Amino acid sequence: MNRLANSFIFSLLVSIVMVMLDGLYHLGTETAIHLNYMLVKISLIFLILFLTTYWVGKGKNQGIFACILGPVIFYIYYLFADATLNRDHFIIDDSFGYIFLHILVFFIAYFTMYYILTLNKGNKDIRNGAIAFMLAIGTFGLDSFYKMALVQIKTSNEELVATALDFSQSIYLVMFLIVIYFLILTYITNPKYKTLTYLLGSVAGIFIISRDIPRSVVGIFSSLIPLYLMLKYLKDNQQIQLPSNGKKFLIATIAFTIIGSIYTFLNYKTIKAIGFGLQHNDHIMIGTLSLTIAVVALYKFLYQKNNGHHALHI
């Protein structure tokens, strides 16, 4: 598997798990979680982690960098973007303190995927538990996305979408899937039977919790996608060649810092003429994405300068 595919799969799995662990906390504390929230957060978190992994590799320092930068960039987005929900009726995670929650759940997802599954740390039960955990949260994430997207399509009402998920159903589904997946990984050895029971267990779990037949059918895909990505990653996780041209990363840092600063920090009316008809929140999204590229490019430049040309990375 090449560097692009390796970085993409690793980053996607970690990002989904991070966002959905955060989502479970929000559901449990009656903090709003809706489709726009999920899409913005997973886009920013994924881009940060993907660029870090693709340009610098995986490791303890890279993980700390991504786990801190991701929540900070997301906080900047929420600080400058307009609210899409009525804050008199909904609590959202736009306060500074949520940065530490986001760092924590990001660290849990990264640690599980990198330390246990990439470096093969721990015994068989620990690895099976880690795989079951990642797959269960991944399945729950795609299932939640389907449910919220369905409400969004039917109603076009963000406030109704924000009430689509239920904490009790969500936590029961996650716990059910973790247990089922762990038992399958531990006691079934035939790959075909393992995949079949994995699908049946996923569909059964979603149906038992939701009593929704269409949602259970979609659960086939909600569970297959994380499984495919996980198997692909574990099967062909090897050392990857890292880029070594430092000057282009310094140029990217300067260019995207300018772009990001213009779209994020300048008044909307000031840059409306170069906004191509986009809304204020679209400008903020462009700005934070650009700032993300700038900061990760700077990290790559400094990392390479301090560590030399290390060609290979896990």
C-alpha cells in the first residue's frame, strides 16, 4: 500500500472514531450534535491528521501535534463562524474548555490505532479489543450519519437533525457492537464465517436497538466500510517513503497563512468581492482549512530541518 492510501485509511478511521467519541459525550450531556457539526469537525480533523501522517509520518510527537492542533483549529472555526442552531434552545461545544475534551478523545483514537494496531503492542486480546472498539465506533458513526442525513433530507431543518440521535440507543448500540465484534475476533477463525457473523451481528444490533428495518439494511454498508478499511490497513501496513523537499513546505506555509488569515480573520464584507458568492461560514471553512495546511507544512519543514532526511516511517 502506498503512502497516500496508508495515510488516508489511518486518518479516516481515527477521525471517525474521534468525532463519534466526542459525539457520545455530547449526547450524554445534552450538547447539540448535528450534521453540519459532524461534517465540519471531521473535515478539519481528517485534513490535519492526513497531512501530518502523509508529510511527517506516524509517531508519538506527530500524534501529540495532531491531537492538539485539531481541536484548536476547530475552536477557531467555531469562534468566527455564525451559529447554525438557535443557541437559546441548544447547547453547542463552542467554549474554550471543550478543546481539552477534543484533545482527549483524539488521543484515545490515535493511541488505539497507532500504538496498539500499527506497532502491534499488547497481546491478542488487547489487539482484538482495540479492533472491536475501532470498528464499533466506526459503524456507529456511519449509522449516525445515515440517520441524521435522512432527517436532513426529509425536513431541511437543522434543529430537528440535532435531535435525531438518542444517547441511550447510541451507547447501547456501541456496547453491543464492541462485545459482538470482540467475540467474533476471538472465537471464530474462518475468515468467511468471521465476515458473515460480523455482518449479521451488525445488522442485528442496529435492528434490536432501533427497530428500523431500512436503517438495519443500510447497516450492512455502515459496518462493511470500517471493516474493509481496517483489514486493508492491517494487511499492508508497512514503512512508507516520506517527502523531503523542505523549500516547498516553507512556501506552502507562507502562501496558506496569507490565504487562511484573509478568509478567517478579515470582515466578511471586506472580502465578499473575492468570495465567489460564498456565505460567511464558507469563508471561515476555507480559512481554517488553509491555516491547517499552513501549520502542518510548517511542522513538516521544522521536523525535517531538525531530524534530517529520514526516508522511512511507519
